[in-house]
Amino acid sequence: MLAYPPIGELLEKSGAKEYTLVIEAAKRARELNDEDPVVDCKTKKPVSNALEEVLAGRLKHKSVDEE
């Protein structure tokens, strides 16, 4: 169970729905396996780091219209 960062804050910060947030965090986690995170993270787990980037405002949700 994810305790930090709180899911409510992640959804509010990203502006995405739950499914979209999960997909985007998973994609970013795969990228983080090959590079360093853009924020100082409390853990070494790529998914947690991706979610911390969302909370920090570094990973933004892009709708289909924006692409």
C-alpha cells in the first residue's frame, strides 16, 4: 500500500485520473531505470521516484489534445 506520497495529492497535482496516473508513473519508472530522477527522492524504487516527481510538479499529465 502506498503511504507516501498520498494518492489524493498525486491526483490533484497531476490533474489526471487514477488509471492515467498509474500508466504515466510506470512509463517514467521505466525511464528512471536508465537515468537519474529529477528530484531528490527518499527511496531508490523507480515507481516511488516517479510518483515523487509528480508530487514535486516535475512530471505533468498530457492529454491526447496536447500531444
